[in-house]
Amino acid sequence: SSLPFSPPAEPMSLASSLRVRPATREAWRRAFCTASQPPVKAKKPVRLVPSRDPLPRYEEVSRTEGAFLFPDVNARYRPDHNFELEPLPEREPAKGASDHHWEASWEEEDIHSAVEDHVMLTWGASAGAKDLPHIVRGEGVYLYDSKGNQYLDWTSQAICSNFGHTVPPQVMDAVQRQMSELPYVYSGLGMVPVRARLSALLAELMPGDITGFLFPCGGAEANEAAIRIARAYTGRQKIMTQYRSYHGGTAQSLGATGDFRRIFSESGVTGFIKMFNPQPRAFSWGRTDKDATRRALLALEEQILQEGPQTIAAIMLETIVGAGGVLVPPTGYMEGVRSLCNKYNILLILDEVMAGFGRTGELWAFEHFDGLLPDIITSAKGLTGAVMPMSMVGVREKIRQHFLKHPLGWGATYQAHPVSMACAYECVKYTVNEGLPQKAKKLQLVMMEEIQNLVTKHVSVKQGRAIGLFGCIDLQTVDGKPIQSLGQPSPPYLEPFRKALRENGLITLFRPPLLHCCPPLVISETELRDGFRRLDKALETLDATISALPKSP
């Protein structure tokens, strides 16, 4: 009695019932359009009598063209009628290249106008592009702007111009020769000789059994490849990295990053677990290196156990944290991390994008630590001294052997670019022949002496760090607080100091409260001390500025 149709005494479909009732069948024909026409709504309603008409069978209820007698019920595949798209607005045609671009030089006003109208910056707001000096020439450790002003390159640009701004003749010749002989071959379709030679040279310069090499375009890309290699080799996903770190600007490398720049990417990447550095900012692991190392390693091991060692592909560290302030790890810490990786079968990736190729006084920064050998190492900036874009990834023999039979799963159009490799090959040989790591080690005492003098003299300098020609000072207010939180908008009161740096002839990587001191590796002691003299004069302006600020309550 609860059914909408009363079942007949003998089973009969609704269609069969209509076949024996011609009047009803004719009513259906008149009420609905024929099957050859597009579906439309019924012209007049169909009325069936539940007490007389049989219950429809399932195949009459569920039909592509709609239920029998009810074409608008249970019908499928009837697309919505698309609304007509609005016509596109008329596109402004390209103006075409003006004759201006075939002129040998532009006026200063033309350069300034093009910067304001078209140039974009990266980590900072692009409005600042108009205030950058127009650099037109470089020689040795110096740069010159369009007005003839000289600047000492106090941070080797982004800690990459290791040879300063005079390209060694053998590097110039190798680049020109490669461009004339063979400018490009895709790395998966041909093997240029310089690729084999560069790989062999790096294997000879690496301690241990680091034998396999890739050559991406930049440090971020190298770290991206290293992360993918670790995951593919281990079959695990998690990568542990430090809070005070920077590993690059691509999605995965920025996800691995711990500093403020990770906010631009971390919501879209997964699998990165942050750990505290042995140099925390708000607390101390211990009053001695021994105590700090022990507690930091105990905390790291606890975190490994809580995460599950079987889920961790790698621990990824900057051997010496670079952009985060040249953080020199306490004695025993790096060796302890390696031991934990061995204990729990976790790979160790060392990011030496900044620290490699002699910056710290050793060719590889990990050579400062007894017995330390990474499973994967990345480097970039010193590989070519920024003459050409190129980076490297080195892996140990066990990993190289694995990928002889398995696809690496990473690639790029310009990986192993022949011209960049020709540049890198000669740059590495130049680094070795000129003894640049040894020069950096020799000048380390000058770095430490001069930084100590800055801390002693200037109320604005809280402390500093240095290893080789890799240095940084922390700037503070008179009440001992950082002059700015890293990554936050710069306060207006720092503008006089920025101006003083330029007026005293320094170009430097200044991300308050950090001011790096990382000149080219070819710098002389006289030039190095002159750089500190220039910085000393600029800091007098900062001292006066912060002394005039109201003290915090």
C-alpha cells in the first residue's frame, strides 16, 4: 500500500501495458516529440493511474534518454547550454623594437626610465629598483657606476664573485672556444668532452668516494635535484632541515628553507621537517661547545625517533649557514649529525652553494670537520665565480651505482650546458692553481681581528663571526635589540646607514640585522683592511642614528 503503483496480478511492464492500450499509446505520441528530435519538455502532462497502470521495471526507470513516458526524469548526458562567451577585447599590437636598441649606449635618463617602467626585483618590493646604482664596469674587487664612483664589492655580490670582476684570461678563452666550436648539446642526447673532464676533475678534488656529478644551472636547482635524488634513492619522503637556513628559491628548495623566505612556498610543498640549529637565537644549548653539541644532538635524535627514522630520507644542512649569518657550528656538531645519519640509515645532504670552492679556507667546508663526508653535496657560486650560471650535485659511489639502473627523475634543458661547463672547468683549475682556499685561510686572522675591532668600537655592532673570507656582523640598537627582525620591512631610520655604505664606497649584501663581510677570494690584505675601514666609517652613522632613537620601555 506504500508503493506509488499497485503491482498487477500478473507481472507486466509499463511498456507492455501501453501496447495493449492504443489510446494511451497515441496520447504518448501526441504529448512528446519523436526520438529523432532533440529532447524537449512534454507538450502536455502525462497522467497514469497507479491503481490501473503497472509498476515500471528498473530498465524503464533508468534510461539514458529518460524514464519511459517521463523523458525529463533520470535523463543523462544532457549538457548545460553554454552561455555565449564575451568577445576578447582588442589587443594592442606590439610596438616593435625601436631604433633605440641599436644605439651603442643609452643616456642615463633612458636607463632610469626603462628601470621604472619594466624592471622587477625578487625578494624585495620592485619599487626599490630605481634606487640601485647603475653599475657599468668592474675590475678586480671593485665596481664602478655610471657616475664614476668606485665601490669595493664587500660581499662578492651574493657571495659568488669569487674572482672579483676581472675574468681570468683562460676562462675567457675557454668560453669563447666552446661557443665557437659547439655552443649547446642537450645533456641526454650527446656527451661533450668538457662534461667528462669536469666530472673527473671534481671527483679527484672530492674527499672519499663522491664520484657522480650533475650540473644544474643554479644553487636552488642543485638542491632541488639533491632532494629528489634522496627521496628516489631511499623511497622515503621526509627531509629534515634547520630553521636558520636558506636552500634556494624554487618550490622544494624553498620548502626546505627555514628563514623568512619559506613563507612564499611552504604552503604548497610537503615532507620538510624543521629542526633547531646548534645556534638558537632565543636560548642556549650550553655554555661550552661540548655542552651545546651534546644537547643539540640529543634533541635531534629525539626528533628523529619521534618522526620515525624509517620515514626520513635525509638530513639537509648548510655546512656553514650562509645567508642566515655565517653560523659556525660548535665543535663536534657536524660529526655528530653524520653519526646519527649512520645510526638510523639516513642520508646526509650538505649544501655548500655558498661555502664551497674555498670560501671558508678549505676547498670544501666539510673538510673542517674530522671524518665528515656527505652522501650528497651541492655547490654553485664559486664553481664559476658567477662568470656563467652553473651549479653541481655530487653523490657518493653507492648512489651513483643505484642510478646506473634506475632513472634519476630529475632533469633540465640547460643541465650540463657546454659553455657553462667550459667556464666551470677553467674556474675550478684557476681556484686550485691560484691557491684561493689557502689565501682565504691566511686572511682569516685579519677578518677576525677587524670584526673584533668593530664590535669593540661600535655600539651598533653586537657580535660577529668569521671563517676564511666568510664573515658576518649582527647589528643592534643601543638597548641590545636587533635593529630589525630578519625579513621584516626595513625601518626608515636605516636609510642614512645604507646611504653611508654607498658614500664610503661599499656594495654589500645587507639584510638587517645581518651585514655580511665576504669579499672576493682574490682580495689582498691591504684591500681587505681598506674595506673594513670603509665599513667602520659607515657604522659611525649607524651609531649616531640609533643613539638618537628613543629607548625601549
